[in-house]
Amino acid sequence: RSRWKIGKAEKVATAGSCFAQHISRTLQQSGFNYFVAESAAGLLPEEAVVRQFGVFSARYGNLYTARQLVQLFDRAYGYFSPAEQAWRRPDGRYVDPFRPQVEPAGFASAAEADAARDVHLKAVRRLFEEMDVFVFTLGLTECWECVEDGAAYPLAPGVVASSFDPAKHRFVNFSVREVIEDIRAIVRRLRSINSAVRLLFTVSPVPLIATFEDRHVLVSTVESKSVLRAAIAQVVGEDDSVDYFPSYEIITGQHARGAYFASDLRSVTDAGVAQVMGLFMKHY
């Protein structure tokens, strides 16, 4: 059961891991007032998608961890200025370390990346201040961060740009306590500038494809998803305007007999997405 309903006129925003894109598309196609604060004016639809306009409510790319969302808020409002502002690719182009894949062609200079980030963060502020409902899909607990200031990255340095330096970068795997603290921080921060916003959390059912821990990826998958699920349960129990939607359980539960996963055993099938979003529509 759901704690509250979403009115057709209410502005609904989304963010999170790659599975959150399914929620975004369904909201747009189902008559909800899907709120996009960063529009693709003047771009062809195909180019807009490639450059991640409309994939989420702003062009932040995939936010896999709660820590990324906390820091996105802090960067948007000037509370946090990371030490690393731009990464250089092997081809000489630059990317934003916190959304390294939103511009496939990259930026010509670090200054150009900085200017694009300012436009993006202005849109993020508008999004946070005007949205009525925020749907956030958590995907991972494993993360790479900057040693100097704890800035959390969506990808390890060196995957798309820059290079990994153990003196500058480190691997982290957030605990239940840390994720609870980050989710509470998200709620507090959003309420500080939008007192009426309601938050709906989900957990991505997509398993990890790899782990940096010294163990099998299946073990890391179960631990990561369990940590996220337990942390969300704690926060939902504290606040009636925060809710949880069980997309993870719908896809991975025994009742599904694995039928909602494609042949790679990771990708969620169209039937699985339809089942999740059909129940979402029914209850919200």
C-alpha cells in the first residue's frame, strides 16, 4: 500500500541509478506532470537523448549512491566546492567528474566544463525548489571518492577520463549507518528549501556487474542491496511523508522465478518494467 497519492498536476521529479530511467519514461507516458528542469531547447530528439536531456529531471546522469545526491545539493547551493572540477580525457577533451557521460563529445576546456556545470546546478536548484514529489532510486553502496575532500564520483577515475591515483582517490563501501545518515541528510536538505516535498525511495533490482571487494560479485550484490533496503526502511519509519516503493522486490522476488531478467541475468525485461510500473500506477 502507498502512504499517499500523486496528483496529476503535481510536479514529479526523478533521479538515481540506471533503473530510475524506466520510472522517468513511464511517468512521461502516463499523464503525470513529469518535471524536467533542464530542457533541450533547439536540439533534435535523438541528440537530446544522447546528451541525457529528459533522461532524468536534470542532467546529473546516474546518481548511484545517497552520498552523490547529498553532495549534488551541497554543490548546487554553494556549500561544497570539490577539489577536482574537471577531468581530462585521453583525446584532450574535458568532462565534469560528477556527470562524466552527459556530454559524449566532452568539453574543449576546463573553463567550458565549469560554465556548463553552472548552468546545470542552476537547473538543479530550480528542480529542488519547485518539485512536489521526488522519486530517488538507489543502486549501489560501492563508490570512489576523492581523498582530499570526500567528493563521491559516479565512475572510478580513469574509466572515462583522468587516471586513478591512489594518493588522490580511494574506494569506499558505505555501511548501513552511513547510508541512513545520507538519506536523512537528503530529507533535511530538501525540506530546508521545499518544506512540502514528499520523497519516494526505491532500490534498483539490477545486480552489480563487478565489485572492487575481494569476493564474488554475487556476495557484493546481496550486501549492497540489503544495506540500501535496510537504510531506507529506517528512514521511512521515521517520517510519514517519505515512502518506499518495492521495485526491487517485484523484480527479484521468488514469485517472479527469474522471469523478469533478460538472458544476461542483469537487465530487466520489458515485462518486468511493465509489472513494476503497472503497480506503481495502481498504488500512486
